[in-house]
Amino acid sequence: MSIEINSQLLSTLSPIDSLNGENVQDLISKIKTDTIQPKHYLFKKGDMDKAHIYILQGEVELLSDKKIIKTIKGGSAESKQPLAHSFPRSISARAKTPCQIIRVNSDMLDIMLTWDQTGSYSVEALDETDDDDDSTDWMTRILQTRAFHRIPPANIQAMFMRMENVNYNPGDVIIKQDEPGDYFYIIKEGRCLVTRSTPANPKGVKLATLSVGDSFGEEALISDSTRNATVTMLTPGHLMRLNKDDFNSLLNEPLLNWVDYAAAKKIIDEGGLWLDVRLPAEFKAKHVKGAINIPLIFLRMKANSLDKSKPYVIYCDTGRRSSAASFLLNERDVSSYVLQDGIDSVTDASVLEEKN
């Protein structure tokens, strides 16, 4: 009998257990159980199938060069982690008994994780401001932001030339949670309310109030996912917006320093630090030795604890969460680099700590 895929089951699997209820329900509609017969392979060494594979029932043998190195049983603590999760696969997995498994598309899961973990606006950093802020020169405030210091002057000029001025009334919804990202916004005049709906609070929980010079909407554009919050006008206002293509070419790319593993290793050898922005369970399963683990969802709150005198090489599984993290750190004047293709690009096994 096939095991039923429900939220209770998925809440036991890492890192799926960190997703909000809506994403879990979305996953349920996209996955099903597969039955694997004895001696059949779930995957072989060298495979590049980008999937998180979990064993729900039965026993699976992990093999290295045809030698059995471990047997994992469904329902055990080890079965709550994805099987031998690295690409290309470093070992093979073969069914010892009839097994039931699920496969979750790794890219889809990573987008969901990025979406969830960039949904927390720092309320403390965006406190209510005085009415006098409405007279502040919005352009000056934006240009004084540290992140903009690294954008080529020609790009800044092009950005302002391509921006569109849009007028809004109180109550107008600027961006809506779960909709695709299309624009990056800067508040020229007025105030906005940021809210996020949850299963417990479908009407939305207040996350922050934004005012003149504040920007929003970048997370969905960087991570190529849907909006993680709703932004509504509190007052009459004027917003400047930049479309997704212009944002990526003029703002996002100049702010992100992508490096391969060889370049990353050189940065580390010269005093840089590894920063892992995955969840603790992912970090525990496999990470670079000496890396600092600050999940993306907490990075806004903990960025000030980082040493600004040192560069950081940020990594995750794919580079998606890392790129969102790098954007946030650059805004806070922390030098950062994004490791291309994530932790699987680390070719030196001696620098990895892996829970076998």
C-alpha cells in the first residue's frame, strides 16, 4: 500500500520541515511515492538528477565502488535527510528491500526556501519615521546607500533614466504576496505597509512600515520566485519602479561577485571566511570546514555580527539563496562573494565535513 503524502509526513523531512504551510501544501500536489524493487538503483555515482530523495519505507544500501558502506531504513533518523545529497552523486543508492521513496525537485525546493527565508523584513531597521522624512530627497538617500557605491556611474544614470514614476492612493496594493515579481520599487513620497499572510493569520501580519527612500521588491527578482509579502500604500504616494530585466542588468549583477571554487579558495587562504546560509540541518549534513552558519532567514538580524574587515564567500545548494544573501550584505557594507553552483562545486573533499 502506498504511503499517503501529507503535511504531517513532510514536516518530518529536512529541509522541507522549515517551509510554511502554503509551500508544504504546494509540494504535496507535486510529488508522489515511487516503489523501488530490490537490487534496483535509486541513483548511481556520477548522476546529476537534481532531486532531494527520501526513503519512507524499506531499506536502501549506499555503495561506493560497489562496496556497501551503509544501510538506511525508512523511519530512521537518517531517513529524514535527503539521501546522499550532492551533485554529481558521490555514491550510489540501491534498494535492499522493496522501498517507497519520494523525489522532490531540488530547484523547486530551493526557490521555496529562498522565498520563505527572505520574507522577514527587519522591523527594527525600518522603524516608524517622523513626518519630516516626507521632505527628504529620496534620490540622495538611495545614492547614499552603501550598495549603490559599487554600481558603475553609467549604470546609476541608466537606472534613473529607465525608472518609471507611478502615483498611488491610500489602500492601493503595490505588490501582492504569491504573485510573480516584476518590479523593484523605491519610495519617492509617502508611506507603505508590509504584511505577510500565514495559515494562522490569513488577513496578514504587519512586518514593517516603509517611508521615503526605502526600497522593496528585490528578493523576488533576485531569487526568481514569487512575492513573499504584500505592500500597501498607507498614504498618497509616488513610487519609482524599475522593471525586472533592467534591475538584473543594472542593479543585481553589478552588486554580486560570483566566484568559482578556485577563486573562492584563494579568498579564504588570504583571510576570507566561509558563510553558509542554508538551514542548520542542511549545514549539519554537509558543510565546508570552518564555515559560519547563518541561515538566510536570520541574516538581516545578524549581519551586524559579521566582521566588516573580512570578505565572505557565501554558499548554499545552488547559489540562489547565496545571491539573495550577498545583496543584503552589500547593502550593509559587508564584502561578499557568491560561490557558483553552491557547495557541490567544492572539489576538495578534505575541506568538507559530511555526515555519512
